[in-house]
Amino acid sequence: MVKTVIDGIPKSGQKYIKGLTWRSGLALIFSIFVIQPIIIYFNLISNTTLPLQVWITILLWTELSRLLGSKLTKGELFILLTFQSMATWYALSFLNPIRNMYNSISEPAKILGISEYIPEWWAPRGDSLKEILKSSFVFLHPAWAKILGIMLASIFLALCMDLILGYFLYTLFVKVERLPFPAASAQAQTILTLSERPPDRIRALLLSSLFGVIYNFLIKFLPFMLGSLLYGGMVAYTFALPVIDLTYLFDYILPGASLSFVTDITFYISGLLLPLPIAIAQFIGAFSFYFFGTHLITRFNLWPAESQWVTGWDYLRLTERSLLYFYISVAIGLSLAALIIPIVLNPKPIIRAFAILKSSSRETSEGRFLSAYSLLGLYLIIALGLVFIVWSLTGFLFPLWILLLTILGGSFFATYLATASLGITFTGFPNIPYLREMAIFFSGYEKRDVWFAPFSVSTGGISVVQNLLQADICEVKHGEYFTTYILVVILGLLSSFIFVTLFWNISPIPSSAYPATITLWPVDALTWSRTQIWIWSGYLFRVNWMLLGFMLGSVIYSFSHFILHAPYLLISMITGIFIGIAYSPIGIYSPYSSPIGLSFAQLIGSIMSSKMFTRIFKDKWSVYCPLVVMGIFIGDGFMELLRAIIVLIVRSSWLLPY
């Protein structure tokens, strides 16, 4: 069974396993300086992210070390699990300023009048822009100094805020509330299996991985390859199994109602880890919004004039339009209710978390920890630094109290909600939608410069909470985790700077050498420009719908807390509403799959786990279940990576002289 944290700070005298060794360090350097350029290039040719699962890299290093006669410890495997993916997160950091520069001079930005508002500290302007476009080394021009300085300062300040918030919420949700964190716990148990290698568990992991490989090969990989051959080349970068869309059946019975089911088995597998009440609440949230909710919107003719419902709308269009015109606002209200009402009705968990932090200043085997007041003071100083940067970029004209409220309070509560969601669900709730944009819009500030400022609501503390839980399970010091975290960020940013500069030196971006910059960047620029107009106009922030969401969320939480004694049902319902919804880099929420279909798939998986597999395998199922889930994901992810590599090789052949 997965270990759980019983007490607050690890007990004095407890033995720890060193995680950051020369072997794990070498693996991280490999990811940063070898994998990162591949990710950058794949993005330039496909406009997507390389589907590299961290587990594939972990298995590679695990088996390589075994062949060399020295197994990786669970501490080293924890470092690889935590930081292999993080080492590649920053791959596109220095590509983003180039995309900003491209968006600022794109035709949609000019036509919609956005270009005239873009400040010089966000993208180069005028003669500097012309000189940069002709230069061989893009970031060596002086015009980038202020832009990159602001970007790096905001990254590091947000990083420090994430670490502090993550530690506090780890104390609250892991030590006080003892939430299970199903995804993080499953990953940690897989780490223990790979390090200790008990025969029965390693067999379960390998067999499920083999199943994932075979399933992907027959259902996804083979059709993708055959399709490419029939169409004369690699015409697509992604391949998704079809969604069974039954929406058309309700066009005349319940107009506007959406119903669809996913066919990819991996979506059902993730439900095996979910408690049945959580899976039911997720499905209720998705079904009530996208089946009954969209029907009521259509029935009472609430669709705006420019987007009237017509027969034939599929689930994707219904989901996208309902989010844009109604549910973003409702979700803001629901999220605020999920933040405020639990604290008002039951403040004891937060009080206990502060008490634990206050007592954690005692000497432990990890050294002396900061007290609760020291942590809060440090968080306040760092957040004020970020506030000062944003305020100065507006000429000290933007309302200071809104910056303080949003950056200090917004970051805390957004991270609080998202962490609580991940503590009980598999996917979690991404964030409070458009919290930053809503704060700017309702501030009454008329200038546009603040919209481009690094005015962020930081939620990176979510991953810190999960990582600290995994560190406890793998017996790695928290201090070692924090040290490695900072080193990986610094090296990741350095690698991104070097390789983006080299790719520009090979061929300035956009260029035909990088097909996505020619074919897909213009589409993204149009969507980005259109989204700016929507947000600036306040169309997404409909106060009446936000109030409705807040009242609805307050009622749901109060009922579940006092009557059902299940306070996390509201967060589970919000997660179901946003399952299958992604926040794109161009600043808009859009569906990539069916919320009803995904939540139903996880519900089926949860029912099978709790009602069938638990009875068949008895107590062993609690041990095997995380391994089965992770194994299938590993096998499926390996084949997805293989497909991406084939696409990468084919697309790279465009540069050949023959």
C-alpha cells in the first residue's frame, strides 16, 4: 500500500534517501539539453507538444541502470518523476516572446486595432522590430532586454510564490485533511514498484503496459499509419478516437441538449482510481450543464443574436458556445462559492494548518523550518514585488488595491481550489476561469497596457503539493526537492534561450523551414486577436450569470456539507463541468473532448473498480489498481511518442535538398 503522511513534519531520526545524485542529475541534464530542442522543433513544425510521457524516460533510465549493475533508488526515481517533465516545461519559454512579436504585427491584430495598444515592453516595435527580423541572433538586440527582464522576473517571483503556497497547502490538504490525491499516489506507488521490484507488482505493471502498447497499436497507431499511406503522407499530427455524438437525436425532442460518449479506453481506465461518489458528482456536473443546461438555454431563447442555435449543432459547438456565452461566467460564480463558503462554514482546517506550520519551526532531521508567520511574511514580500512590477508598467495608474487583492488573494484561493480538486479527483479543476481578466475589467481602468502585463494568478503550487506528498512516500527530504526545483528552472530557461536562438539562426521564425509557423500561427493570431476583443469588451463577464453560479454553488455546498456530509461534492461537480476543456496558450477555453463523455467514462471505470474488481481481487486490488492504470498509460504513451517521432522524421525531410 502507498504510505501516507501521518504527522506534520517528518519525524526526527527518520532516515532519508538521497534523490539528487550524479545519476539522476545526468538524466535531468539529458532531458534539458537533449529533449528540450526536440520539443521546440516539434512545436515549430506541428504547433503541438511532443507527447513524451515522463514514465518512458524513467523506464529507460531504470533498465539502463539495472544493466550496468546499479539500480536506481526510489529517491532517484522520485527526482526523475518530479523533474523530468518539469525540465521540459520551460522548453517554449523563449519561443513565447517570438510568438508575441508575431501576434503584435499580424494582420488580425492590425485590423482589429490591437497593435496600437501593444507596449514596447511586451513586444519589439518600430525600427527595433525591423532590425530584429533581419538579425541572425534574435535575442541579442537591446530591445529584448526589458521584455525578457520582465518575463524572467515575473517567472521567478511566481515560482517563489508557488513554492510557499504549495508548502502551506501541502500542510492543509495532506497532513490535516488527509486527501488521497489519487493521481499523485498512483505515481508514487509505481515508483516504489520500480525501485523495490516485488514480482507480483512488477508483473502487474508490465502486463498492463503491454496491454497499453497492443491497444494503441491496433486501435490508434495502425489506423494512423494506414491513413497516412492512403493519403500520401503524414497529413495529421494528432490522432483521436471518434466520439459517439448522439446530440442530433435530441434536436426536435430536447433542442440544445448534448449527449456523447468517448470510445478511447484510456478515459475509462482513469476512473478506476476514483471513489464512486466523486465520479458520480463529476458526471452530475457535466450532464446538468451540457444536457439540461444547454437545453434550457435553447428552450428560453437565451442564445445571443450572433450565435442562435440551429439544428445540426454537434456536441463540440454546443460546448464551445455555451462556455463562451454562459458557463464561463457561471463557473466563476461556482468557483468563488467553492472557495468562500467552505472557509466561512468550517474554518477549522485552515486554523489547524497554521497551527502545524507554527509548530514546525522546531528542529527536525531536515533542519529548521520557517514558522507560519515567516512563510506568510516571505509570501507577502514576494507578491508585493510582483505587484510593484505590474503597477510600474502601468505608470502607477492601475488601482493598487485590485493588484493586491488579485495577486495576493487570487493566487492563494485559486491554488486552494485547484489543489482541493486534485486531492479527490484524477484530472482536477484547472483554474478559476479568467480571474485575472475579470479583475482588470471590473477595475474601471481604461488603458490597455495592463492587459499585457505579467498580471498573473499563480497556481503552480498545485504540483508542489503533490510532489511533497510523493517525497514523503519516497522518503526524500523536502529541502532536496526545493533545491532541485530551482536548479531545474534555471537550467531549463537557459536551455530554452540557447536552442530558440539557434533555431532562429538556422532560419528566422516564421519560416517555411518550420511549417506550423506558416500554416497554423496565422490561425492562432486570429483567435488571439479575437479573444482580446472579447475579453476587453467584458462579454465573458456577465454579472447576472456569475451571481447565479455563486448562489447555486452556495446551495450545493451547504446541502452536501450539512445533509450529505460530503463537502467535496461541489468541487467534484466543477471538475466535471471542465473535464475535457483545455485552456490554450492563446487565452481561450475550448473543448478537446466531451465533458459528458469523459465524466461518464470515469464513472464507468469507478463502478467497475468498486463493484467488480474489488470483489474479485479483494484487498489486493488497492495495490494493483494504481499499477494497472499507470501501466496502461505508459504503454499507450509509448506508442503516442513513437507516432510523434515518425511525424517528426517525415516533416524534417522537408529540409532536405532533394
